[in-house]
Amino acid sequence: MAEFPVVSLRILLSSDTEIGPGKAQLLQYILETGSIAAASRKMGMSYKRAWYLIDTMNAYFHKPIVTATKGGKSGGGAQLTPTGRAVLDAYRRMEAAAARATAAGLKSLAALAAPTVDAA
């Protein structure tokens, strides 16, 4: 569980396309599971919503970031393309850099926060 306050990175790629923690996590789960259906289940979102998010990202970049094969006897699946891996890696690097750059400021904000009451 994250300690608060925390920085959440959202990158506006265009006026109607962005990548943030949710899309990055979706890409990570596709990478790990090899399946859009499994990735969407892990995130608690519909398969249709996951496809919509993938389609918006695929449309933004010159090359697709996720490719999928239909099911059948061989089972189908999905994978990140080299572009998809590069996008996810770039996002994770920027996320880590943002966390490092804001660490002192977050500590200052935490020190100014009202004390919390722990449930007994």
C-alpha cells in the first residue's frame, strides 16, 4: 500500500489521448499475462473498456503498442509490441524521476498534514 502523499503521473499526449497509472498498469498486466482478458480482470475493468484504452493508445503511436490474436484451439492472446515496451519503459522511467524530484516536497506536505486518528 502506498504511503501518502504520493505523486501520480499523467501525461497528456494530445488533447484527447493520455497515459497515466491506469493505462500503464494495463500494459504491465498484458505484458505479464499475455492476455487482454486476464489483464482487464486483474484491474477490475471490462474487456470492452480495456480494448477501448488499447485502441486509443494504438491510434496515437506510429506503430501499435499491443497486438492480439483471436482465440481458438491455440487459445489466442495479446502482447506488447517493441513500441509498447518502449512506451511502458519510458512511462516507468518518468514515473520514477517524478517520485525522486518530488520526494522532499511530499515530505514537507506530510509534515503539514493534520494528524490522523488510528482506529483502535
